[in-house]
Amino acid sequence: MTPRLRVTTVDAGPFTMPRGGLLHGGGDEPVTVPSTVAVIEHATHGLLLFDTGINHRVADPEAAEAHWGPGLRTAYGAEGFTRAHAVDAQLERLGYRLDEVRYVLYSHLHLDHAGGMTYFPHAVHVAQHDELRHAWWPDRWTARGYAFNDYAATRAYDFLELRGDADLFQDGTVTLVRTAGHTPGHQGVVLDLPHYGRIGLMGDAAHLQEGLDRNVPMLSDWNVEEKLLGHGRLRALSRAGIRVYLSHDPAHFAALPHDGTYWD
């Protein structure tokens, strides 16, 4: 019998950067982190993604200059990103067709989370209204996190714009949880797996577990006050028995099922 919900993950964008780039005061020690994309099968509503990683053009240094902008591939430490990391290639490797993806859920629209948006022109794209507005016209001090080329061709897409939390299918299986702070419209998703229980995929609501434990933000957060309030919400989810996973924490990615191993 097919479970009503099951999930696996892939790394659709490894970065190597100073630890201080992920954690204020973290120092210059280099750390390699994943960009976690969740591949979710829903028995009724089909195939869903949570985030889409980095665009495949970034695998080529010259194409990356045009897609992201001069020097950003090096600045973000994305030299280890290959064409095989891009989410379209990862889905095909796992045996899925791109046109099977019915919904794409975004934690936010930064270039390591929304890079694969145009691979899915016929899906429903689920994001917070505030995030869409900010991605199209970001504040100057946070603009570098967005790559306009990731979504410049998507204005006619089917966007489901949310304001706050939402039970996506009204069945308790997939719940979007607003966690603004890193960006104006950041959100996570809680999955109610029939056997494993509830897990929370929380994107960049915190970047490393240490940052969450110590209540330390990231230098490029849009709003530090909102980010730290979001940390409190993650702790509340944990107290409620929901296992919380962050997109860029290497230990969290290692603990999740990935590359075709599933939790249900």
C-alpha cells in the first residue's frame, strides 16, 4: 500500500564558505554546506518539491557570470556545484519526470533555493506574498541574495501567494509555517508522515544548529529581530514534538533520508 506521504532529499547546491558567513562571529574556517531540496510524494496530490536549489547554469563559470552576476560564483563558494547537482538532473536520476511535479513550495527565493523555478512551468508555485514582492524589488542591502534571472520568466506562472501559515491540502499532511526574518516572506513546511511522525523542513529560518542554539543570526539576514523571533518559533515546534531540519546544516542533511531513501 502506498503511504499517503513520503519524502527524500537531495543536495542541489553545495557551498564552501567561511563559517562566519553562516553564523555571526563564526570565524574564517571554511565549511561546506548543502542546499537541501525535499522531494515529497503525496498519495492524493502527486509530487511536490520544497525548494529547488541552484540553477544549472552556475555549474559553468562563464554562464554563472551571466546568470548570477560577476564574481558571485566565487563569492558564494559555489565552485563545487556541478550540472549533476541541479534539481532537474537529480529528479531524473531518481526516476521522476519534471512534468510530474505538481507543486513547488519555496522557503524563500534566494538563489540557492529558487534556482530551479523555471524547470517547472506547469506546477503551482507556493510562496509568501511578501517574499514574491521582495524578490522582484529587494531592499538594497539584501539584493545580492536574489538572482533575478531565476524567476524573470515566471510572471505568468501559477503562484499561490500566502499570508501566514497554511494547511496546503486541508488534510494536515503539508503545513506551511511562516518564519520571516532571513527574508520578509520566509516559510518552512511541516510534513505529517504516517509512520515517522511530524518533521519540519525549515529552510534558512536558521542556518546552522549552533546559530539556533545560541540565538545568533546570520550577517545577511533581512531583519535580525524577526529572525530571532523565528528561532523561538523553531524551538516551539521542537517542543511540540516536531523534528526540525535546516537546509544548510550538514549534520541535518546527513540525518535526513536522501538520494532515494524515503521516510514515510
